[in-house]
Amino acid sequence: MELLRLAAEGGCPEAQYSHGCKLYDEGKISEAIDFYFQSAQEDYAPAQWCYGLDVLHGNGIEKNEIVGLRYIRMAAEQRYQYAVEFMIDSYTNGKYGFKGEEELQRWQRILPHCEHRY
């Protein structure tokens, strides 16, 4: 675990995400979010997903729907499965103002080509 922390602090996006998950599981939400954000800035889709959800719902950080949805969309654009499923659900049910059959179909076409990463 010490090596993971050192790699995360050293700027490795995958380690930042993994260390963030460890902190999150320990209940250290704000610390976890800091590592998710750092990793998300490096374009790491799982971190973009987690950070986006936390910001969207105001979990351990100030709630901001616009920013949260932006990060979730970034993860979805990288074909991160959870984020694509979120987009499909949002367009299907008109959540967060998402509308449009064309966009819904676009996300549905992407889903079979998604990657499931932790």
C-alpha cells in the first residue's frame, strides 16, 4: 500500500485512482476526491467517472451538476462502460435535461464496444 501511495503522489493516474478508491473505502472521501481529480485531469476514465459522480451528487465536494456531467461525459467518450450506461439511462429517462433519440441511439451503439475497468 505504501508503494501505491508513493506512485499516486508521484503522479501516476492509475495509482491516483486506485489510491483514491482505497481512501474512499476508508471513509476519507475528500482525500479520495483529490486523487480522483488528479487522475481525471490525466484523462483516466475510471477517475473521471468517480469524480463526476461525486461532484454531480455533492458527495464530499460542492455539488455542481454541470461539472459532474462534464466529467461523466468525458469518461463515456472514452467508452467507459458505467459512464456510457449512465448516458443511456439519462437520455432514456430525460434526466439532467438530456433529450434526443439520436444521442440515445449513439450511446446505445457505443455500449457493446465499451471497456469495463475498475
